[in-house]
Amino acid sequence: MRDAFAAWKIGVPAVVLVHEPFVALANAQFQALGAKDPTMLVYKQDAPALESADEIAAKARKVAAEVIRLLSSAT
């Protein structure tokens, strides 16, 4: 998160990935850092040990595509 904040300060787009259970903590950290309109991607808490490799790969592709979309819209 601090790397993303440093990037935002100099005008470089960045996305912070946040696991669902930590959204409130992430928002508190954003506020403490003074981040204005941070770009955050919240992803679902899941249990990869209970999923197939194909399911995990599909989820990873979905998150990666969303990061690309967010970064593309930030420019």
C-alpha cells in the first residue's frame, strides 16, 4: 500500500489489492496516509486448497484483467 501511495503522489497509476477481510483496515490506512481517491481492488476470500488448479488460474486471470482495466482507466 505504501508503494502505491508513493506512486500516486508522483502521478503514477497504481492499484492496491485487498483481501475481503481487510477492507476496513485498508481504508483506515488510506485515511492515515492521506490518500485521496485510492484505487483499490477487493478480491474474495476463498480457499485455494479446496479448488482445482484451473479454478485458481481462472480467478487469477480475472483479478489480473481487473487490475489492467483499473490502471488503463487511471491514465
